[in-house]
Amino acid sequence: MIQVRELTKYYGEHAAVRNLNFDIERGEVIGFLGLNGAGKTTTLKILGCILLPTAGRVTVDGLEVTEKPHEVRRKIGFLPDQPPLYNEMTVGAYLTFAARLRGVPARDTAARVDEAEEKTALRPMHGELISSLSHGYRQRVGLAQAMVHRPALLILDEPTSGLDPVQIVEMRALIRRLRGDHTLLISSHFLAEISQTCDRLLVIQAGEIVAQGSEADLASAMGTLGEAELELRCAADRALEVARAVPGVVSAAITRDEAGIVALTVRSQADMRAELARAAVHAGLDLLRIDRGASRLESIFIQLAKSRDPGSNDAPPGGLS
């Protein structure tokens, strides 16, 4: 779906991205991670035919973005970090406008608007003014406009930006439902969102791709351990004994011991939740809860961020972008 070769973009003498190379297969869900100023948004805008590259070649579904930008735009849906909304329009009118702008035939427009509203749970808001919507619903309208023309590729830049926890969960569920219908490229500074949603990761740093692969691939390459959190009804020493006996467990530590309920964190080279659950049940322990612990992705990203050249011409780090 996407092929990027030696992509470079200069702003004056500053190279925002340098010699990027990556491929995205049809149907993949890709997470795009980078610090502020790493070149991530610049790359997304080039893919979306909003910016021209200085050098290199970028193709989307076989079309070169600088040679056939209008054809490329018909194949993509782009949700920028600030959705392009018109406050004076109703949701239905705006999505109709967006569909016609993307070349949807008049006879198909109403059906496409209905479909986009159905997928984003906007049907009850069809006749509401966009200016009257909450931030969460405005984000949904932004997503609906990006997909109303059934694009092959969806580019989502910070789709959960500014949402409250409930809205984040709802947006994440919406994005998951798009799997299979579109190729998805998602930029986000919510690492849990990327970890739970994406098949593969691209990490950009100082304008260059520094790592790519699944979370497990990157963790293995960097020696990063995974974590699981367990809550058991038993004695603390018994919980440690059972957890440490599971093959592949590197360490186990008690984090809480109150009223017969023990919480512990287990570190391992892989996701060992299933093995730990079986071991606890087989040992006759009451397993009350088991979750993933601190994200390996967070550890991976911190390691990559620490390796960043402090003398880089890129913008100074200000958190994830």
C-alpha cells in the first residue's frame, strides 16, 4: 500500500526527515511513534499529499504522490490532529460535502454518509450543528470525513488527542472495527493505544527511522522484558514460589500484601500471562486478577529516546508527538 524510498524533506537548511525507507502492506495497522520534532507529522503530510518532498520517492497503492496527487487523495482518508471541521454545518451536511469533495457520485453520497455515521456512532448527531458537539464527537466527525469515500488507506494523526478516558476507549474501539476494511497508519503519543491497536511499529527519531517491527520484535532486539501483574489470595511467599517456578520468568516481586490478598509483578522475556494463570490455578491459588504490567513499548521508546543525539538539528524533545 505504501512504499517510501530515500524520503527527505528540508525546511530551509533544516532536514525534518532524512532518507526514510519503509513499506506498509495492504491491510496492516501501523503505529508511527516519535518525539516532538522527530519528523513524524511531516512524513504523514507528504503521504497525504499536503507537502511536497525535497527528494525521494513515495508511492501509495502504486501511485507516486508527486506525479498523481489527485489520484492519491482519492485513495486516502486523512485525520489531522486538528480535524478540518466547519462549525456552522450540521454533521450530515458536512459529511455530504466531504463525500462530494472526494468524488463520491451524487447517487451514492447519502449511502456513504449513512455508512460513515454508522461506523463512527454518529447517526443520532446527523442533524446537529458541529459547533454544538463535544470534543469527543468532533473527533468522530473528523474520522467520519476521512472514511466517507471508502479510502484504501486511513492516516490518523493523534486520533485520541484531548479525549477523556471514556472517549479514548470508545475511539480505540472504533479504530479496531476498521481493521480489514482499510490499511491504517496511526500516529499517537498514547503508547497503550499503539500497543493495543497496531500490528507493527515505525519509530522515527531526528528525521530517521531507527526501529521497526512488532512490539515483541523490538523488545527481543533490545532485550526489553515484559511485565505481568497478578493478584492472588494466598501467602506472599507461596505466590513468589509459584511465579518464580514458571519457565521463562526472570523475576517476581511483591507490590502489595494486605488482608490475605497479594499483588506481585512478574518480569519475563515474553508475554507469560497464560502460563502464570495456569500455574496459579494448578497450585490451588485463588487468581483474582492478571493484567499486562508496564508496557514494554514504553521501555523500548525510552531507550530509543535516550539514544537520541543531543546535538541534532531537530527540535528539542518535548515529549511524545
